[in-house]
Amino acid sequence: MAENPLREAVTALTHLIHRHGLEEPQILSEASDIIRKLVARDDWLPDDMAQPHPQYYRQYLLYGDPLERFSLVSFVWGPGQFTPVHDHTVWGVIGMLRGAETEQHYRMDEGGLVPVGESARLEPGDVACVSPSIGDIHRVSNAYEDRVSISIHLYGGNIGAIRRSVYVPETGERKPFVSGYSNTVVPNLWPPMN
Ligand code: FE2
């Protein structure tokens, strides 16, 4: 079968997740290598999974592990779009495919949310991680006001179905949140690329 980078990444991730006894740092390290390889080229994302919405950022499920051990999502940012401050509750790896995004981490303090460090900018090929153990609360924005950006997100669970939280930045108030997916159809196989 002709190569398909998305399929290769899913296969490698399935092998990784299937290995027993791995600690999170090792999973994040090896998963980051897989995602870095995936976003090293930008010729494989189906157009259906790259469509922005004029008002909302889109989250297209590219692959959902049948045992819900991981999910792979394309985040499509319209110009100037951004997320609320949110958490994930599972580990995640973000790979920048197209355009650029900025990410600001936060932590909970007694008085509310406190920014952690400077905001980071991800350029195509860059990879970043989140998890409850290394920092799980952040806001992500399209770095561009005039163009679409796309990043590929891997999570250690079925992220669209996980009960998690968004936060009111000023007060730290948490609100329940389930993101769902933007797909109308969820494929699990992809045609070979020529
Ligand atoms: Fe996030």
C-alpha cells in the first residue's frame, strides 16, 4: 500500500499505547516524536478536515482509538480565533502543521488563575505537550488575524467525550465542558496517497 503519513502515525501510536508499563514521560517523549514526524510535512490532511468555520474553531477527529486510549484531532483556526482557558485531564501532544498558534499556560492559585511563563508561539513542525502532571490549563490562539492555522492534537483518551473544564480567567471559576467533535462523518481509514 502506498504510504499515508496519517495512517503511519496512527499505526505507530497504536503500537506505543499497546506497550505495557510505560510511564507518562516516556509516552509523551515517544508520542512527540511520532507527531513531530507527522507535522514535518503538510501534504496529507484531507481537505474535509481542514475547513475553518467563520465563527468557531473546529476540532475534526482524524482517528479515535476503539478502546479510547487515544484520539487524534485537527484543530482548524479561523483568522483571530482562540479557545477559552481550558484543561484536558489527560496527556496531550500538539504539533503545528500550518500557520502558527500561541499558547499561554495558567495554574490555579487561591485568587484565581495565574499565567505561567511567557506565551509560546508554535511554528510549523513545532511540538508541545500538556498533562495534569506538567501543566494542563491553557489558552490557545491563532497567531494570525488574517489566515487559517491548523495544528494536530493527540490526547490520551477520547478527548471529545471527556468531561473537563473551562475557566473564567478573572476568577478561576470552573465550568463543566465537553468539547465534542466538528465532524459530521468520522472516518477510520484513509485512501493511499500517490
Ligand atoms: Fe488545549
